[in-house]
Amino acid sequence: MEKMKSDWFLLETEQDYDAALARYEEIKQAERGSAGHREKLLLAHLISDFEERTSELPEVDPVELIKIRMEDFGYKPVDLAKEYGDKGTISKVLNYKQALSLTMVRKFSRLLHIPAEALIAEYELRQ
């Protein structure tokens, strides 16, 4: 049985945050109900809390915010398509031809570490 790392505390520094992200990546496939799964849930909470306290999102529309975070993580549109499942739709969204769907907001919020509230703001589509 996988042993849970038990010395997690509130993340206060970038080093704490980086360690938590690295550990999360190691155990993200942990089986539900296992010690690793409980640790993963704790880490998700600690990481989210740290991001909310420390990151100041730029005042831009949701599509621009997605593009900024894609650059931060080194993601390409194909990476978003893998998460969402449709390259054509991703292209339309990134080019302001189609609005974000609720499913996209949920998936991209998780993938790009953007609060869902920031992705639901209104913005203009282009013809």
C-alpha cells in the first residue's frame, strides 16, 4: 500500500508550491480510497489555495487569459484539444469565432489553473 506523505502544511513559498506540484504529478493516478488519493486531494486543495492567494490574473478577456496560461505552461492548441477532444472547436474559440462552453470552462480551469469565474466573463466574438 502506498504511504501518504504526512508533513504537508499551508504552502507559503514558491518552493513549497513547486514541491506540492511535483508530488501531485507523482500521485495523480492514485486509486480512490487509497492514502495516495487522500494526499492528492489535500495537495489539490493546498495548491489551489496558494494559487488564489498569490496569483494576480491580468485584466483580460477569457480567451486572452487562456492564451497567457497556455504560454505559461508551454501548451499548444493541440494540448487543449487533447483535454477537450476537438481541434476545430479549440481553434474557433482561440480565434474568437465561438464562445467557451461550460465543459470547456471546467476543463480549461483545471488544466490551466484558472479560476472558473475568470473564464465565464463576457467577451466579444468576431465575425
